[in-house]
Amino acid sequence: MAEAATEIARRRTFAIISHPDAGKTTLTEKLLLYGGAVQLAGSVRSRKNERATASDWMELEKKRGISISSTVLQFDYQGCRINLLDTPGHKDFSEDTYRVLTAVDSVIMVIDAAKGIETQTRKLFEVCARRGIPIFTFMNKLDRPTKEPFELIDELEKVLGLHTFPVNWPLDTGIGFKGVYDRISRQVHLFERTAGGAFRAPVDIADLSDPLVAEKMDSMAYARVREELEILEGVGVAFDEESIRAGKTTPVFFGSAANNFGVQLLLDGFVEHAPPPQARVTSTGVRIAPEKPVFSGFVFKIQGNMDPRHRDRIAFMRICSGQFSRGMELFHPGTNERLKINNAHTLFGQERAIANEAWPGDILGLVGYDQFGIGDTLTEDPAIVYNEIPRFPPECFSFIENPNPSKFKPFRKGLEQLLHEGVVQSFQLKNGSLETPLLAAVGPLQFEVVQYRLESEYGAPAQLKPAAWRLVRWLQPPVDMQKLDQALMTDGTRLAYDKEERPVVLFASDWHLSYLSRNHPDLTLLTLPPAPAATIFMNKSR
């Protein structure tokens, strides 16, 4: 038990969230640089001369300059085992983003100091807030013109409803940005730029009253910083670790990821104050502490073809309790079988290594287990079943077609794999063509991902045709299908079935949804699917 307690206490499992272009991927690189996981920013371990981001492995991501698929980056720093989950950073939402947030114990929220809180930042914050996930804030791009620091702090408190504690404070902004004042150690960190931010920035550490600090800064800026710090101290707000771990207070760090300013202070502060793995609640409401000897974990992501040389599929599992040992047998509720797990890997982007043991908080990649699905529990105790994965109604719809009959088999195989990964959802229209499924997603970029991966990974070109529907609602069973057919005589509505054969209604607009609800109050429309066990059909005909 002593070993388990030690291993759990040193785990830090987190994700980085932000609005597009706030600098999330750059900060990820620099955390790896300062964590010793890479020697040159933009490289992975021995590939020192490759200028590709460690976390962005899909070719489409490199072309678009955005993160589309989340990856896992595991490394050690100051005695801690860090599991960094890189989340998608594009303007469209994907369910993959939300799933990743179920597997972490804390997040770092990156904000562009020139723009403040943006739309996607707010949405991701709301997901974290609902789950009570502790948030650490990094105000980025202080080397450019920005909003006033107090304005940024005020925005965090008013827009997000968070208490704030500025752990450090910027010494000017924009071209005059010279470093930060650490309010905990009461020391000034003066940074020097490095070419392209590829290496660690040299740092001079001094007292605020040191003549060196005043010499480096513009006199008016120096006077303003001293005044701002006096105001902060006068407020008298103490550093409250309990409030931070409860997700009510966010520690705020200022810096510039591109120039490596403030990155190590962020990493050190995060490792010291972020929580280790926390208890998880089962579907029956039982709390499972990470120290519980019985092994348990859940699958939060499935990814195929990460390594083009091997057409394998990886199920990403978050360990919740117990110790993983290679070759152990785990119960899989989905198949009601016990499976020996020999092919589990630790991950660093696209790289992988066989895992002989792992502990709560760790993320393992399980290779070659096609029976695993998103949300599945793996455990030594069949009574433990997690229900961590949220569901979201899709907002975008598109048909996908195979324009080349000779590519029928790879097209079907690839599409089945991508649907199993949960890249998008799919529906089958009543009386619709089985060869032209209707895809549905939270954000339209996911359709592009499907199209790109079909061609690049399976050699199967695909054509997308936008569909007219904008909303989908599931029907509360039991459902009288004959009455439903009569109700759907108006244009703008269509009956379809999800992959579990549950009936849904597609709507072209909010007006069509309101019209059906108003004229057929006997129909109960659900935003999310009903429980599978309760699904009952009457007079089903397709």
C-alpha cells in the first residue's frame, strides 16, 4: 500500500484547453522542453532536427496547423509522472475534446492576453466547471500588445465566475515585457529571448528593489508595476490550495510561450499545486478511491492507424484504481468476458513503449482489442462500471458517398473504423440508401477529418454532400411507428435510426421541432438517446 500511495501521489494528469490561436500547441511544446521530454522545441526525443510539433501527428493537422485529434504525452519531471493529454484546438467542437476532459484531474487554460476570454474558452470552461475540474490559467503572448493585466483578471472573475490568485505579475507588456514577479517567492524573473524560442530562455533572478530590475525596464513601466503589486497585496487574498483543488479559484500565471517566458514557473507551480488522481464515481454512485487495490479504468478514446506501418487500433484507457500489471486479466462488461491484457503501451505522441506496470492517473494505449468501445470499463471487479463519457446532440449533418465502386471494400472498412472511434455519429434514414449513410457531428470539421482519413489511410476517396437538417431528437419509448409516420408528413422532418436502431427525428429548423411538439404532445422528444434497455418499438417497419 505504501508503494501505491507514493505512485498515486506523484501522478499529474491534465489537459490544456484554449480558443484557437491562443497558443495551446506552442505551450505544449514548451512544457515538454522544460520538462526535459524534448531537447529542442518542436522535436520529439531523438528527432532533434525535425520541426514538427510533438503532439500533432496526423498529416491533416500539420497541413492546417491545428490540433484535430487528441494525443497523450507522458514524461517525468521533478519526481512526478506527467500525463499531458493534448486536446483538439480548432474552432469546431468535437466530442473527442469533451471525452478527453473526463480522463484528467486538472486543466491548464491558455488565454491570449490581447483578446481575453473567447467563445471556445468559455464553452470548455463550462465543461470543466460542471465536473469540478481544477483550472490553472496561463495568460499568454505578453510579448505583444495586450489588455491591461487587471482587466484580464477582472474578466476571469466576471465572465467565468472564478476567484483568481495571480501567482506572478508581468513586468510590462508588449515590446517592453521583460519578465514576471513571482508573488510566492517575491523574486523577479528577467528573461532573455532565444532564437525562435527553441531553447530555454536565460533567466536572471533578483529582488524587485534590485537596481538591475529598474535598469531593464522603462521608468514609467517600473513605477506602474510597483503600484499594481501594492494594490494586489492590499487586497489581502491568500493562496488557497483547497479552493484551487475544488475548482473555485484559478492560479494565474503570465508569460509568453513562444519566447519561453514564464513557462517553467507555470510548470513548477502546476506540479506543486495540481491534485493527484481523485476518486471516481461508478454508475451506481459508489466512489472508487485511487488507492483501492482492485484495478479499474475506462476507455475514453479510440484511435486507428496512428502508426501508418501498422493498421492497428488503440483504445486509450484512464486508470482509476489499483495497479496495472502486464498480462493481468480484466473483466470487460461489454462482452461479459475476462481478457488477458498483454499489449498495453505508454504513449508519447505517436511513439509507444510496452507498459509492464501503471498506476491510477496513467493513460495506457491498448493495442489490438477490437471489442473495446468508448466508455467501456475494464476492471478486476465486475461490480465496478463507470459512466464517465458525456453525450452531445450533433448540430451538423452530411451524407458521405463512395464515388469509386472499385473502392467499395476499403471505403466500408474505413468508415466502420472511424464510426467505431466516434469521430462522427451516423444515422440511417428510413427508406434511405444503405450505401449513403448520414453522418452527424458537433462541428463540421469532423466531416473533413473523415474524408481525409478515408483517403489517406484506406485509399478510399469520399464525397460529402451537406444535408438540410439542423437538429436531431430521439423518441422516448414506447413509440407507435404508424402514428409517428403520420405525424411526419410535413416537409423539414424525417425519420431515421441511430446505430443502436433507436428511432430519431431529423428537423430542418427550430420551427419544425416546435411545430411537431405543439401538434403531437403525445410524442416525447429527447435531446440525448434513451437508455438502451428501455428502448421499445411498436409496429416497427423500415
